[in-house]
Amino acid sequence: MREEEGEGEAAAVHLVLDEAHRLEDTATEALSLVLDHEEFAHQLNRLAHPSKDRGLLKDHRRLRELPEEEQDKAKEVVQKLLPRLREALGNYSRHLVAFIKNRGSGDPRYGLSLGLSAAWKRLEEWPRISQEEQLLIHILGELKAALSAIGQDSRSLMARDLAPLREYLKEALDMLFERRRVLGLAKGEPDPNRLHLSEWDPTTGSWRHLAQPIDVSRARGQAVAPL
């Protein structure tokens, strides 16, 4: 709400928040970065469904707009790259879920969580998980590069519809690389204001990685200011 204090004087602006005691939890949730297994699989299916004749890279109307070499690249992604990525994702997911179930905390009826730390590298399960994660990152990088070569004409339907998928893949890779930076396995310094967790959901049987802000005050102030 805004109070006018008089002509020529600066107006005072007041922000009234209902349920203000939940502000920090709400801000933390809103500012957390998430890589969700189910959403990951959904995005791959948007590119090309493995068992149905649908997906952007199977859409004949969109493909007809592309030069022949881009059509060939789309076909290669559908027939070769996506099956490799799905296999890598399946292997990674299987080992990661077993790891969270074995090492995580919480009630298995409602879900388990496991904080990412350097101690992971000393656990017997870690070498296999790390191996599967590296392969997943490698193939994701291949897919990102392949999609950058498809729909290069910004006026095409394919370019427009692939744009959010390219951004999603970039964010997925950023998340995976940041987790490895936390473990000292990738170049660069990790964000010290991020707490990394892995969670398992018993309802869906799937996992998700989260990067939560430790101190939301600065980001929260930036978010509130424009209001």
C-alpha cells in the first residue's frame, strides 16, 4: 500500500505480508534450483517420445522447414543420441536412488533426503555413481551441442520451440557441474550460498537434486524491492 504524505514529499511505500512467518521458507523454495528426474524425462519426451510418433524432432511440419543437413542431425538425435541418454539416465537414477535409500535420512514412507558433501567420495557407492554421472554429463553435452545445430534459422517453428529445451539442458548441466564443484571434481569455486541436497520420493520412485540458498536475505531483498 502507498501513503501520500503531502504534495512534493516522497511517498512512503509499505509492503503488507500475510503469513509473514512463512516468508523465509517461501523465499527459500522460490529461489531453490531443482533438477527433477521426472521433469528431465518429460523434457526428453518433448524432443522425441521413445514409443510414440510424437515430439519436436519427429514433427514432419517442423522438420520440412529445416535444411537437409539439419534434418539429418535431428534424425541422428532421435535414433542414436536420445536412446544413449535415456540409458545413461536410467543407470544413474538406479544407483542414485539406491544410494539415497541406503544413506539418506527421513521416513521412507514420505521421502528421504541426503546432503551433498565431500564425505560422499569416501563411500563405497560413490565411484559407480560418479562414473554414471560423468557419462550422463557427457551425453547431455552432446545433446546440447546437437540441438544448437538444429533450427538455426530463428524464424522457424523448430528454433522457437527448441529454445526452452536448450535452456533446460543448460540449466541441468549447470546443476550437475555445480554439484561436482562442491565435491572438488570440476573446475571453479562452488557458490558458498547454496546447500545441495538429493531427495527420493516414494510416491513416484524418482529423485531430485536441489540447490537451496543458505541466506535468502540478499536475494529476498532484491525480489521484494520492485514491488
